[in-house]
Amino acid sequence: MKYLVLIIALLIVIPSHGQRNKKDEEPVAPTYVEGITYALPRTGVRVHVEAIREKFEPGPYAAFAEQLLGIQNAKTRAYSKWSITNIKIETFSEPDPEQVHKAMGDGAFDVSLASNGCLAGINYKYPDASTEEVQTNKSFQEPDLDDGFSFAYFSDTPFFIPGDSTNSYRATRVSVEQKAAEAAKRILNSRMNQYDLAALRIDGEYPDGKAYEVSLEELKQTEQDYIKLFVGRTTYKTGSYSFEYVPGSKDKNAVIFRISDENGIVPSSDLSGKPVMIEFEQEEALASQYAKNAKSDNPTAGAKGVYYRMPGFANISITYELNTLASAHATIAQFGTVAPLPDELLQGNYSISFHPETGAIKSVSIK
């Protein structure tokens, strides 16, 4: 009987002990700390460039220009040259990948963000921004359009003349000098015809004023076209381009694009051109004072993850071959200092707005 009572007691105790151990071994659910991720902005520079190409094609009879027409120093070598006619500098903002933070605690529940994910306010209703215009950056050359001009059109001298009995009737090639002489003769005849036409006008034998003007213009055009056979012709082509550059916090200069006489305005990666530099001269004194006063004696400063930016300033210069093409003074956010927002402002009693373009505090007010 004593053994029976002992066995019954054990059967009661063992399940209870097993249940207690199983409960104790159950994993405790982890506590997650959530927040709102945001970015501070950085500043980029967009450079708009207008340029013109001067292209020269020498005339096929340039070597005879002085001999036949008295034109000295006719150019005999082709060239192409690009020149910048206008530069415009503007800035834009975008999220800074080096300044991405997470607002924690009370501050996370009242965060307002701009459309690009940058911090816009705390306890502040950020107005809906209008749709930003998308910029198209053109950094390539458009092909030349054929204007239909050809030096061959203005020479009616044949390339070959029929032979005779002295050369067994074989066709003979006309020399370049002979062709040049014929072209020069055309020019002189055009000039003489203009003189004769003017003489008729003076004598009153050309009553139709419109016909006179048309005839005179045709003679002048013929003269100019044939003169091009000796002095060559120059054509011009214009183009507009845009380039973007986002400086790092310590950047001083970089190649923003290049100029190639052959390929025109090209990106910085195209080594066929000479470099055009963008240079930044930071206002060091301002940045130094920002950094000095941004320091906090609070060991837990920034624990709630809300930061703002005191943006820097810089003089921007666009230079080419030691010549300054354009300059500007602008706010460059990343040249400034990042500091934590004081915890006292994150208790829900204050409304804080930020400039989403720079990350600077715009206003602080009591709700």
C-alpha cells in the first residue's frame, strides 16, 4: 500500500515539472525599435553651355588665288574650331547618400518628408510641392546636315577634252591651272556684267526695277560662289548642351566637360577634347564657425536620429585654358555642417520646418 501511494505521487509531480520546463524554454519575442528613414539633401551644379563651330573648307584653286585674282594669303588647310558663346550655372538638390538617418522615438511620429525623401519638418504640415521639371542633359553632337553645297557645281570646265590627230584622238585631262583660269574668268565676267547692268540702269534702259534687282543679285551670287573656289568657305553650327556635377564635401575642382575641335562639346570621359574645369572656393571661415558651434555637450545628442544641416557657401568658376568662362556664388549644402536637433524640440511641443533643398532649419515655433 505504501508503494502504491508513492507511485501515484510521482505520476502527479512529473507532468507538472515537465510543463514548467517547457514554458521556461519558450523564446522571448524580441523588441524591435522602428523609425522613419530620411535623407539630408546635397547640392549639385548644372552647367548649360551654348557653343558654335567654325568649319573651314579650302577652295580647290587656293594656290592660284593671288596669281589670277590678286587675293593674297588664301588659306589652303581645312580646320574645325569650337568656341563657347554662353554659359549658365544653376544648382539643384538631391538626397545625399552619405547623410541618410532614421528618426526614432517621439520624433519619428511627426516627421514630414519632401517628395524626394529629404527631411521637411517635425510637427509641420509640408505643403504639396508642384511637379519638378525634368532636365534633359544633352552631351552629344548632332550630325551635320548636308546643305547641298559642292565646289564641283561651280566649275563648268570639263575634266577631259577630246583629243585630235596629234595624240591619236585620246581624251586629255584638263589641268587644275586651266580650271582655275576658267573660274577666274567667270568671276571677272560677273563683275563686268554687274557694271554693265548698273550702266543700263543709269541710262534709263532698264525700266523694270524688280528685274534689275533680281538680275544684279544673281550676278553677285555667281561671283561669290566662284570666289569660294579660291578663298574657300566657312560654315557655322550652333549647339546647346547641359552637364551636371555633384561635388563631394571636400572637392575643390573637377573636369565637367571637354572641348574637341573635331567632336565638339563632349563629356568629361571623352579624352579627345581639352578639359573644361569646374572649381569651388569654399568659405572656410563660415564652415569653421558652424562646426565649432554645432558641438553638443549632451552625451546622448542625436539619439533620436533627427539631424539638420547648416549649409556652406562657395564661389564656383568654370575655366578653360586658364581663362574664366563663368562664375557664380552659391549655397552648397554638403560644404556645411550636420548637427543633431536638440531633444527638447522633439517632445511634441514645437513645430519645426526645414528647407528641403539645403537641410537648414527654416523655422521653430511653439504649437
